[in-house]
Amino acid sequence: KHAGEIAWFKFEGLKLRLADNTFYTPDFAVMRADGVIEVHEVKGGFITDDGRVKLKVAAEHFPAQFYLCQKVKKAWTVEVV
């Protein structure tokens, strides 16, 4: 944000409705300076099957770039969803 690349971000700042009584709240919502919205899901270990399905459904239905940041062994990986 200080460098001017990010206009806004918030921890658990969005709640996305996927279906009736089904919601997905990503860890971080980010608006870049160019107006593009990014959604970041951060997992220190594993992601549940339910969590992965919700992430993929959200990525298919909402106009944002979705990322899964996951710690695998001792290294962090970033997967574009």
C-alpha cells in the first residue's frame, strides 16, 4: 500500500454468497491500484475438500483473481484458482 500498488485490503472483508445458505469468506480481499480485485485464501497446512470446492465455485462466479497461498512442507506456494 505504501508503494502505491495496493489501493485497499481487508482481512475477511468480503462474504460471498455461493448458493442458498452457502457462503465463502476469503482471508484477504485486495484492490490493486489499477482497480483489479484479488482474493487471497491462506492456509498454513491443508485445505479441506469443502474449502477447496467453495474457493473454486467462487472463482468461477465472481469477477476477481483468486489465489490459494499454502504452506507445503517448509515452503509457501501460490496457486492461481
